[in-house]
Amino acid sequence: MGQIPHYFIAIPVSTELKEKFFTWQESLKQNISYKVWPHQEDLHITLKFLGAVEEQQLKQLRNNLATIIHTAFTLTVGGIGTFGKHDNPRVVWAGVKKNTNLEGLFLKIESVVTEIGFPSENRPYRPHITLAKKWLESYHARALDEAKEQFAADYFQMNVDEFVLYQIYPSKSPKYQIVERYRLKRG
């Protein structure tokens, strides 16, 4: 019997921004060491991690996500931040500026998925684009502080006209594959 596939819901990053953030990753790799540098095609803004999803629940999930009505919007993304301790952060990310439209979409998705049995999120929603994760010992806090300064003023506009359901393929690269796209209404 095979393992149950894992899924998550996210906003895909535009091709243009994937290229920009890939150059950021290449620059960061020169001075900081992380075990995982996500593939350029895997860059996204997570809305909800679902984990293992059985086939019957997946069908219901796909149908319920299709009922969400939300207007397309624009995000401002950029700058570098971290999750974890300053001297050994576990994640390096590009930020997403606070946005009420994004928060509204997150809440609609949260409502739809909890209705069919997925646990509700118990932490505040902190949207970001993961650039690196799983810190390695040769890390230097000063190098990351310098990178934060280097990219501090770099912010970009990103049009959001869809969200997607991704399936995770841990042994592949890129490891995320779109299962279904959900279009947002034109404003």
C-alpha cells in the first residue's frame, strides 16, 4: 500500500518574480548555508498546509474550494526575513506586506477546509515565500544580516488572480505539482 499523498493550497509566484527570487537565492548561497534551497518553480505563498489527504476527502476539498468567490488583488512582496532564532534561523524568506484581500482569501479557505475536517490553523497567518530552510552549521549571522540590508529596499508588485491546490512529490525537483487552479474574479 502506497503512502497517502500530501497537499497544500497556495498562491503561485509569477515567472518574473520566480526569476528575481532565484537570483536572491544564488546571492544568499554565497554566504549562508542551508540544507534546502527550494527549486525556482516551487516558490509560492502558502495559504493552507493540508498534509495527507485521502482520495474521497480530496474530491470534496476540490469541490469546496471551487465555491470560493474572491476578487483578484495585488500584493507587495520582497525584503528578507527569518523564522527561528537569530543565530540559527530555520527559514529564510521573502516577505509579503500585510494585505486585507490576502487575509480575506486566507479566511475563506480556512473556513472551507475546516468544514470538511481539516484542523484550523492555531498560529497567526504569516505569508511569505520560502527561499531557504534547514540551517547548516556553517551559518554566520552577520552574513544574513548583510543580506537583509542588501535586499531591504527591493519590493515588487504581484498580481494575484488565482490560488492553486498543490500535491507534494518529496523525491522530485521541482517537488510541487499543481492539481487544480481556482480563478479569482476580476475587480
